[in-house]
Amino acid sequence: PGPLPTGTRSTETHCPYCALQCGMTLTAGDRPATLVPADFPVNRSGLCSKGWSAAELLDHPERLLRPLVRAVPGDRTSPLVEASWDEALDRVVEAIGRTQERYGRDAVGCFGGGGLTNEQAYQFGKFARVALRTSAIDYNGRFCMSSAAGAANRAFGLDRGMPFPLSDVAAADVVVLVGSNPADTMPPAMQYFDEGRARGALHVVVDPRRTATARNAGLHLQPLPGTDLALANGLLHVALAEGLVDEAYVAARTTGFDDVRAGVAAYWPDRVERLTGVPVEDQRRAVFALARAPRAIVLTARGAEQHRSGTDTAQAWINLALALGLPGRPGSGWGTVTGQGNGQGGREHGQKADQLPGYRLLSDPAARAHVAGVWGVDPGDLPQPGRSAFELLDSLGTDGGVRTLLVLASNVAVSAPDARRVLSRLGDLDFLAVSDFFLSETAELADVVLPSAMWAEESGTMTNLEGRVIRRRRALDPPVGVRDDLQLLAELAGRLGAGHLFSADPETVFAELGRASAGGTADYSGITYRRIDDEQGVFWPCPATGDGEERHPGTPRLFTERFATPDGRARFLRVEHVEAHERPDADYPYVLTTGRVLAQYQSGTQTRRSRSLQLIAPTPRAELHPDLARQLGIGPDDVVELATRRGRARFHAAVTDAIRPDVVFAPFHWGGGSSANALTDADALDPTSKMPAFKVCAVAVVRIGGP
Ligand code: SF4
């Protein structure tokens, strides 16, 4: 390539979408910007179609460039009209004051997202606790990673999605993927699987659908959704019966195995086959391969985790990995495949209802004292833990619930379960403010909409699925009239009398985040922007100890010597299979499961507006087995209506033998009449993680019309 035109510059940054955080080089000057993949250690010059098309949206005609307010304040039937930032922010602050005066501090709520940078997530948590002094804050990661996080904290004393670098996946001789489909959700990650397969590694995929990942695997187990826990217990039963357990490892590095040993005795193979549908022979093949491999990894993801027993399901797979002596060995272990771009960092810095930065608990007096010291406030002024995401949304507009809500980087009208109920609750609010780049389905309902900067226009850090902290670098200026969320929070804090405590400078906020996290499990205190630049990312924990050669190198691989529990041992925990909250019956005879497709991302606010992605995935398609389609008189591309106890939604039929005949799959990237989450069940939350049952409910299917 020749020299760049005058005024044009290239910036190394990262994809705005998923947790792989692929490196890319963005060239910008005169818009439109262009991008190419970077040879970053994670994606090694790969990008998927979402990443390739990311720059398209920076100049999208539907981008919000000015704040919007209701033409008639307080009347959400009046149109949204453009306003100045001052007017919009004044309306937000007036609503906060009115609500807190009338209903108390906790009547103002905050809802964040796993796409926020670490700095924004940190600042949002601090804003809620210090500027608003409300307990009412949670975020959309509660619907994503909370079960795996809960299980990892319980078993290992620390939650980092993958406690090892991605390169370990390439080095493993066996990888078991449970409810994960990286070939569609993060294709560049398949390089690591391909590398392993080229060496002869066996990949085992556990998924009710024969996904692109399953098609490439050596063994595909196809359980009924919601039975992954029973399968894991069954595999451990076989391992015990066949003498495959690593008793020396169990004795030296774990506690609690005897109880688990007793518990899995009831999961004999033919019972597990009846519960899950996975043949006894396949169970045996999987567990023998795992146990005999010199290096083996078990990875769970949302398919296993988004259940009312999601935390216990992740624990069951951790139990299996521990019994086989995997965690802490190079090329081996248990991990979870994070979904959202900053799904890892988003849950570490205090935007969760029960947490403070550094993964500290808000209920812990020592944690409160430490963080309050960094924030310059009295620990007694910090609120107590608040409601989890769905409980918060379900409280909107109710007595004792949230009356004014500020939403950053989240489209709950599409992404929350039982979406019709959530839409109705949003309508009951006294006041809703939403910061976003487009008029999302949630922003459409707001009293005030604040236009935010997009990824390429802001600076900050993200933490990828390996726990590698990386730099999102500003490649171009945001359009006039657009502000980033750090600016927004600093402006609001200023109007609320706390401006002196809130910087809008990302590097300053990151340094403060480091101090707040020091001594916590997710310790960022030794990480600086400079180090991230020099080292192509730094893995936490990285405490600020030593200098020069002596400084802490970061921690790519965890648990090599000890786990992060008080006694250094991993904890087994006995867990039992429970039936899904909703089972098929005469009215709703099939199982509905939901998930993602390659060319869309999360609630689709961005990807549904991308012209090139729309060409690949223009319409939502529900997958049905040919036997079920025949029985219901449904042909390929026919319009079908899926109905559950909560609502109805229409899709085009994709008739495929890649799915079990008793299961229907619907993608969740669309809203309106094709909202998969209008169907999902939020009545039974996981008792530990508060995760709703996104992956299982009972559904009826009818043909509505032809293609
Ligand atoms: Fe972006 Fe994820 Fe695709 Fe990489 S895999 S380009 S991070 S969406």
C-alpha cells in the first residue's frame, strides 16, 4: 500500500462486537472509515463478517446525532424531537430529583451493558452508588455470564471466563464444548480448534443442534435442552465406575469430592440416556477420551448456563473437570466462553447489583471501606446490594420499585426475557432515559434519548474472554453533537453535585479503577495503558508490585499452584438435575430453545442496520426438524407462529435435520413481531445467579402462510 492521504491516520483497535475482541486496523480521516484485520495474538489476522462490516455503521444514516426529548414533557405519546444537551440533561436530572424526593433514593435505577468499556462500567457503578446513592443498578450480563461466574466463584474462588489463554485450546488433545457454537458466534476462534484437530485432537460438542461447530467435531452429543447437568453427572459416574478419576489430584488440590461421589452414583448411564437422549456408548466415548487425554479442556457457554439451574450446571462440568485433574494444568482445565464484547470486564468493576470494583462484594465491610476510600466517600453512605437485572426490570413502575431508569448500552426491550412483560413495565415508568447510538426498541420508549459515541470514537479498555485487558483506541472524532458515556456520566454527576468525583478522561478513570480493584480478585492495579500497548494486552490479575523487570507480569494461566479459595483448594459441590420450569404438554408440545446466528449480534441494534449483514441474515428463521415440519404441514420458508404462555412471534421456517425432532430453535436478535424473547420464560430464576431460563420453555408451532 502507498502512503495514506494527508489527514488520514491508521489506528490499531478492536472489533466492537464479541468477547474475542479481534484486533483490527481502522483507517480514518475523511469518513467513511475503512478497516482490515490486525495480526493480534487473539485473532491472528482473522475477522468474521460482523467485524469486517463494523465500520459501515459509523456513518449510518440512522445514527443519533442530537439528543431527543418528548415534545410534551411527561407525555410519551408525543413525538421525540431534537434538543440541546443542556435541555436533555436538565430533564434527566429533574426527573431524578423528583423521583428521589417522592419515592426515595432506590426509586432511581441504572441498567448497564456488557459492551461498555471497563472505564464506563466502573464509572456507571460509581455513579449509581455515589452520585445517585441508589442500590438499583444491574446490567445485561446478568442474562449472559452470571451462572458461569457464580459457579467459578464458588468452585475456584475467582471468576475469569477462561483461566488460560486461547492458545491452550490449540494445545489440548480433547476439547468438550457444552452449549457453545464458536464457528457461528466467533469464527476466528476456530483457528485454535483447527490447529488442535490438525494434530489429531478430538473435539466433542454437546448441543441439541448440529451446529457448524458440531459438524466439525469428532463426536456430537445431542441432549434435550436443560439436561446438561444430568449428562455431566453421568459422565462423572462413568469415570468413577471405570477408575478414571485422578485421585491424587483430588486429594491434593480439592475438597468436597466424597459428597459428589455419592451424588453421581444415581446417574447411571441408561438413566442418563433416558433423561438426556445421549446414547450410553457416546457417554462412554466422551468420558474415556477426556480422561485419557494428556491435555483436555471442558468449555461451557450459554446453552448450558442460561437455565434456572445454570450455576449448578456449570458446577457439574467443573466437578467433572476437577475429578479428572484438569484445572491448573497447561493445555487443560474448565472455562466458559464469554459472549459480549466486554462481558468479562463488564462484570468486574461494579455495575452488578451486588458488587464493587475488583469483584468485591458490596456486602463485605472491608470491601466497602476500601472502595469508599478510593472514591473519597463515607463507607456508610454506600447503598446495600440491590435487585438482579430481571427483578429490577420487573419492579419498574411498581410500589417500592424503580420509577426513573437510566439505561446505557442495552436494549432490554429485545434482550430481556418475557419481553412483553418488560415492555409493559417500561411503559409504567415515570421517566426513562436511554443512551445509545441508534433509536433501539428501548430508546423508542424513552423520555430522553442521549446519542453516544461508537467504539471507534472512544478510548478505553476491554477485557476479552481470556482475561486479557486490551485498548479500544479512538480512531476518529465522534460526530458533532455526540458524547461518550464517560462524558455523559461526568456531566450528570456535575448537575447532581458530585462532579468533582467523576473524570471524563479514560486514562484517569482507568488508574482509579486500578486503585479500586487493588487487592480484589480481579486486580488491575499493575496495568497501565502503556503496558497494554507494549505487551499486546495484559492478563489480570496484575497487582502493582515491583518495578521494571520485577513488576508483575500479569497472569495468562491461573490456578497452576493454588486456587483462589482461602485454603487454596478447589471446591467440589454436589448438584442435582432438576426438571425445566416448563415442560411440553398438550397445549405447548415442543421445547423452544433460543440462540444466535453468525451475521447478527445480541439485540441486533447495530447488526440489523448493517447492509452487508442484512444480506446474509435478513430475516429471523426458526429451525424445525423435517419430521416435525411434516407433521405440522410446514414447508421450507413458510411463515410459522411460535406461541408460549407469554406471547407469540413469527418466523420463517428453516427445515433442517440438524435439530432434534422435539426441539424448535429461534434466534433472539429481532424485536417486534419476531421477538424470541416475547416467548421466553422469566418466572423461574437461578437461585444463585438470577439467570432466567432463556434456553428452555414449552412452545406450540402453527403454519401461518407460505414463503
Ligand atoms: Fe468481532 Fe467477534 Fe467477529 Fe472477532 S469474532 S470479528 S470480535 S464479532
